[in-house]
Amino acid sequence: MSAPVAVILTSAVGLGVYIPALLIQGRLRQQGLVVRCEVLEDYYTASRQQSHIAHGEAHHADFALAQLAHRMARDVQGCLDGERLQTLLADWARQGCRHFMVWSGFWLPILARYQAQTGWALEIDHCRIDAEMSASFRVHADLAAQGREIWLWHGDAGRLVHEIPVGSAPPLPWQQRQARLTVHGGGWGIGTYQARAEALAQAGFALDRVIHTEAEATVARPGDACFLLQPGWRAWHRDAAGELQFPAMGEVTASRETLYLRRAQYHVLYDVIRRNQAIVSKPGGCTLIDSLASATPVVLLEPYGYAEARNADIWLQLGFGIRYEDWRDSGFDPALLAQLHHNLLAHAGRGTDYPQAYAARLLQEQAA
């Protein structure tokens, strides 16, 4: 029997479901599986891709606008290049693709079309990056029931379910961490993170800030660091071998040209996160993956939509995070962060390793 092909379907909305998809792809390939990964926006028309980029920039500039747009999420089928999409479906059929991991619900009508064309029974994992069903799946609620639900953390159950490892290094012990905070607003740089930087700096913490233009680095204090995604990089761009890549990131300084680095196994910012005492960010799903893998607590800023609000609730419930306002009211006590770090360590490995479990399932099928 030929080896089954695992297809991971993700999106370029921020980096929240893009980075987990690449993490899983790498883990499955280590197990000898054939894996392909597709970004929804790669199949947009050129004009729709430009609109997508413009939306990201607008949401970075105006968090209220981003919140409004999130509440108005709708089907994106009209954005797609029909000819390129049909070529993709034909390619899947030639490879006999029947196993899919869906990280964006906007792929579900495309899978329904593929299933109608082939007549095949498909194995579909609906992967939940949040503690509640996210907007892209809610838009297609009629299709969202047709598959296996894969939760990383479940809001109603109040527990960890699956984990996605990041890199191979264990979490750094607390005593080896610097009095630094990683401050970011996710892949699109949205939220209230920039407004919190001054108070955090005055509390005595050095900041590792993710910025979105070089001009934003001018407000950094001595001792802080500013990290920037490589300008012009798009999640749907592929390398010379046709592979998707983690984004390259560089430290911006006034004294030298920015050197952008990229890792093959995980995203560069993770190296910064695991050496620091906390992540200060809205509670996006990939932020929680980083938190859990590195045992780095999250100082929770205002969430982006209802699903991230549930993420915040479960991180508070499990003792992995603290709301910014509560930490501020404590005088930004680092001892509170230390306790959250130890809570994260105590929960390490309690969730099922999702890539490992998925690989075992496909390898068992291959051997049958």
C-alpha cells in the first residue's frame, strides 16, 4: 500500500495557525510521513492578496477596527482563483490525498468540493487553535461537524487536550532567565501591547519588543531589543524547493544593518521567549503554544475576539497566566511570574502530543 499523504490546510491571517501548521509538518516528516502544507491565501486572486495585506496593516494601526472586522467574519470563497484552486484539487486527487488537518474553517467548502469530485471518504481533523470554535469554523458550521475535533485546550472542559512541541530544548529553569519580557501583538501586531511598554519598563524590566516597521524601533530604551519580521515576507511564499518557511526575523539596531535569521524547525522568536520571564500579549493560540512549550507565563492583554477571550480564561484557570491589570496592581511582582512558570512545568506533557499521535495513526494505517 502506498504511503498516505497528510495535507495540512492553514491560513495567513496573522501567524496563529500558520506557525502551528509548519511545526506539525516538521514533526510528521521526522516520522517519515509524506506531508504537504497549503496556505489559503496562496489561492486568492492577486487583487485579493493585496487586500489581505492591506487589512493586516490596517488592523495593526487600529485595534478597534480589527475587533470590528473579526465580528464580521464571512465566507472567503469569492476571493479565490478558481483555476488555480481546481489545479490544486486535481493534484490532490493524483496523490490520492484523503487525510487533512484543517486549521482554518474557510477550507471546509473546498474540501466538500474535493470530496464531491472524487467520491472518496476523507479523514479530516478540525484543529482548534483556541479554547472555543474560532470564527472561520463558525462561518461554516454546517460543515464543521464532519470530522474529528482536535482541541489543544478546551474552554468547556477546562483542561489541556493536545500539545504541539516547539524545538527540542527543554524549558530554561527560572533562575537562568533574565528579567526581560517578550512584548508582541501576534503576527499582525494587533492589540494594546505597545501602550503597556512604558509601564513595564518603569517597573524595571528590559523588553524584547516585536515591531512592525523599523521606525517603531526609535522608541526603544537602552537595554531593550526590537525584533522585526523580514519586510516583504508572505506566509504563502515558498522557497526554491517549493516549501513554506517560518518567517525570518532580525534585531533592529541603529548601529548596524538588520540581519534576518530563519530556523528550519521553529520560529526564531521562540528562542527569545524561552529565555525571558513572561510573554506580554493578547492570548492568541500560537502564543499559548509558545507559553506551554517553554514554560513561559503570559501576561494577558485585551483579547482579539471571543475565542481569544476563552483562551485567556483557561490560561487563568490553569494558573499559566495573569491579567495585565492584576499584575500591575501587584506592583509587577516577579514572584507571581515565577509561580506561573512552575505551574506550567508541573503540567508539562499532560496533553497528548498531537503530531506524534497523528503520525502513529497514519503509520498504523500504512501497515494495515
